[in-house]
Amino acid sequence: MLMTLEKLAKQIFDECAKEGEPITIEEAQEMAQMEINAKGIKIGARATEPKVKKEKKQRIAQVSAEKMALFSLLWEGLSNFYGENAQISKQNKEISVQIGEKSFKIDIVEHRKAK
């Protein structure tokens, strides 16, 4: 429900007159503004404007030399032993191995010291 300040002020002005409490149009506008602020009702041109989403920078994860060495060692051993049943799912991160009907994933996660 989109309500402008003027419409709400007119509605408040009419309601007060009907209840026997006459107020000025300025007082009605002030009351309308307070009500809009309290309810969070959007008014005017901004009410229909879609929110603009900010573009986020692509984060590039830094892979340590130790992790790359460990991954290479595991991959070399698994690929030699299992052949085509071993494959890299994510470079420097995950290796998948198929043994019979079962599928396994080896996920390498580096835990760093807290700063």
C-alpha cells in the first residue's frame, strides 16, 4: 500500500474533524510524517525504485605451497593405484575415487593459526 504524505495528512485531518478534534493542515502533515517514519512506509519516487545491488569482487583464494605439495603427493599416489577411477574434483582441494560401487571424496582443508 503506497501512501503519499499528502494523502495521509488529508486522511488524518478528516478523521480528527469527524471526531470533533479540529486540527490545522500543518499539524495533520506533521502527524502524517511521524506515522510514516514510525511504520517505515515508503513515500514518493523512492517507493517504486528497486534496490541497487552492489557488485562484489571475486575473491581469489591463496593456496599455500605446502597444500599444493600435499595435494600433488596424494594425487600421484591415488592416480597410480586407482588409475581412471581417481579424478580431481577441485584443483588443489578435492579428489574423488571410485572403488567398486562406492564413491569417496578426499577434501584437503588447511587450518591456519588465528591472528
